Amino acid sequence: MNKHSTNLIILAFLTAVAVFVSGCNSIFKSNTPYYKLSPTMKEYCFFDTGSYWVYQNDSTGISDTIKAGDIASYVAYHAQNDISPSFSYDVVETLYDTNSFNFASSGIFAGPDGASGQGGLYRIFFTDSTFVLAFAPGYKFGEEQLLGGMEGIYTNVDSIPNMSFNGMNFTSIYHTREKAVFAQGDTTNFDFYFAPKYGLIRWIRSYKGDTASFSLKAANLIQ
């Protein structure tokens, strides 16, 4: 290879680098808002790999464990639509070991503050690919949110100062409700209870007159 060819290759490389840097600068100078996970979402929803929860069926007394496995963190992009402008936001996805509750994974999604001054969403994904919106502190208490699709109707029901069961004590509990539409228009009702430092401490599922309740019995949690 002669000197002229070598210089052309170097020039092409430097030009590509300049274009890349220019593109990066335009991205970093963008006015698109970027939302990080709020302290509330971290306190109520984020638990590191190795954390586990032992829940029992309140009717049968049978217990099983949900253990946090691999965790993926990344920045996602929300495109502008008729409801909200574009923004970037943090996402944390956690995979769970096999369990009888069919919890496959969960996702924490940062976002702009809502009417309550809070922001963010927490979804639970099941092994059959359905999911529920279990925690969204941005909505006002007592107001139903018609979200449509699988998520159906979500409500922050109330804030409970204290709860105790199975020898465990909890404070500052969020009680949320989700009327989820999974298939053929059938509605499954969920009531969720979240406590700081523990996450999901109880949930109640009702479908076609069949109701099941599950409560936290023990936990080893890493935040």
C-alpha cells in the first residue's frame, strides 16, 4: 500500500470520527427531557439480584419464594404523541426464578411527575406474557385511570399508615387496584399493597368469583 492510499484511509477514518462526534454532541445537547428513577420508585420497587420474598396463600397456608435474578438497566425513549411530548427515561427490568405465582419479571419505568407530584410505573409480567400495572404513585388517590388495553383501569386506592401480619410490621403502605383485561374481555381484579424497603407485601386476585390472597411471610432484600 502506497503513502497516498494510506493517507486516504486515515482521512476517511478521521472524517467518520468527526461525523460521529458531531452526532453525539447533537444528541447530548438535545432538549428532550430525561427522567431518572425517583427515590419513591427505588424505595418501593427496586431490589437487587439475590433478593427474595416468601409469600403464602392465605387460604391454604402453602408458601413459595420469588427470587430476583438477572437485572437489566437501560435508557428508553418515549416518542411524542397526542398525550405527551417526547422524553427519555430509565428502565430497570428484573427476572425472577421459577415460582408457583407465575411471576416472570418486573419492570420499573421512570417518568414525569403526575398530579400527585410523584412519577414512575411498576409493572409485573407473568409467564403467560400478560402483565399488570401494580404501582403508579403519580396518580391521585381515589381517581380511576382508564388506561385501556391490557392494563384496563388503575387506581391508587389509599395510603395506609400501618399494617401487620405474619409477625411482620409495615408502614407507609400504598394500596393500589388494577382491573386488568387479559383475554376475551374478561376482567381480573387485583389489589396490591406496597411498603417501602419491602416492595409488594400482599396481593389479592379475583376472577369470576374466585378470590385468592397472598401475603409476605419472610424476606431477604437488597436495595
